Amino acid sequence: MTRYQAQEWDERYRTSGHNLSCPREFLVESLHHLPQHGWGLDVAMGEGHNANLLAEHGLKVLGVDFSIVALRKAKSKYPQLHTGLIHLPEIHFRPSCLDVILNFWFLDRKMFPLYQQFLKPGGYLVLETMRFDPERDQSHLRYEYLIQPRELLKSFSGWDFLVYDENVQATAKGQQQLAVRMLARKPTDR
Ligand SMILES: C[S@@+](CC[C@H](N)C(=O)[O-])C[C@H]1O[C@@H](n2cnc3c(N)ncnc32)[C@H](O)[C@@H]1O
């Protein structure tokens, strides 16, 4: 099952012409809040456009994904990126070692406590992903891939929310999709 999913993504990255070819707008808008040094982690990085923007901003960046095809494409386009073939949430770092984490269009709730652990006090989490939408038929989407209303506010309670918007109209795979955007800072005393 697992291997199948990774292979499926490999196939998409091998064949698809509709993949993103530039960094996500929300990251571009958030960049001025982020530090210009230290280490960044891009989870489920894909082809590396977001990770590269963070690297151009000044950070050393590790991008992880379970698609070897995506990682190879990222590395050949953006050689300065560090890459890791990782099946999330199987990832380990020592506590408080990262300055920025990017989580774009990927959801695994098991990562949330890891983000709290891996980020330095005052570190930043930039997250954008699909949201549960009561107005649309989302039967083709799995429940575990949809953020529920106010869920992130609860999961990251006590953090400083620089941006929190649950009503972003995004286009994913050619379809209108409700998304959530969050730029949050881990408290400096944790
Ligand atoms: C929708 S794409 C998002 C890519 C990129 N973050 C972006 O914003 O364009 C989802 C990515 O998650 C990766 N992925 C899905 N499940 C994963 C897992 N369990 N471990 C690692 N990567 C995973 C896929 O290979 C794919 O690159």
C-alpha cells in the first residue's frame, strides 16, 4: 500500500505536465517574516520550488519526500538543496534544531507534535493545505487529508499566529478547493 502510494507519486512526477513550476504564493507572501539564516525543512517537498525559495532567502534547506522522482528533479534543478528520501512521519531530528518548517499541500497530523519538537523556540511553521468544506462534495477526498475548522488553532495553541486564514480559495488539480493558510511562530519560552 505504502510502496504503491510512493510509486503513484513517482508516476505523477514522471508524467505530469500540470505540476507546480514556481513557489507557492503564500510562501512568497510570508518570506519577509522568516529568518535569513539557519536551517529549514520542507516536508513533502515535491519538486523543490518552495524549498529553493527558502534557500535563496538565505537558509540551508533539507527537503524530504517519499517520491524519488520528485527528489531527483528537485536536486537537478536546485543543486544547493539537501534532499532526503523519507516516508513521513518517519523522521527524526534532535529537538529545537530547525528555524523554519514548510508544510505545503500535505497533511499528516502525526507531524504536528514533531514540528513542535523540531523547531527552535521562536521558529516558524508555514502551512497551507486542503480544508474540510461543508459547501462542496469532497467524497473523493479522504477525511484524514482535510483540516477541520479551527483545528490548527487548537493543535498549535499558545503559538503566535502571524497569518491564519481558513477561507482561502485555491485551485488544486484544476478544481476549486478550500484551503487553510497558517504562518505561526513557536513560543520563545518552550
Ligand atoms: C500535493 S504534493 C505537494 C508538493 C509540494 N509540497 C507543493 O507544495 O507543491 C504532495 C507531496 O507529498 C508527498 N508525500 C505524500 N505522502 C508522503 C509521505 N508519507 N512521506 C513523504 N512524502 C509524501 C508526495 O510525494 C508529493 O510530493
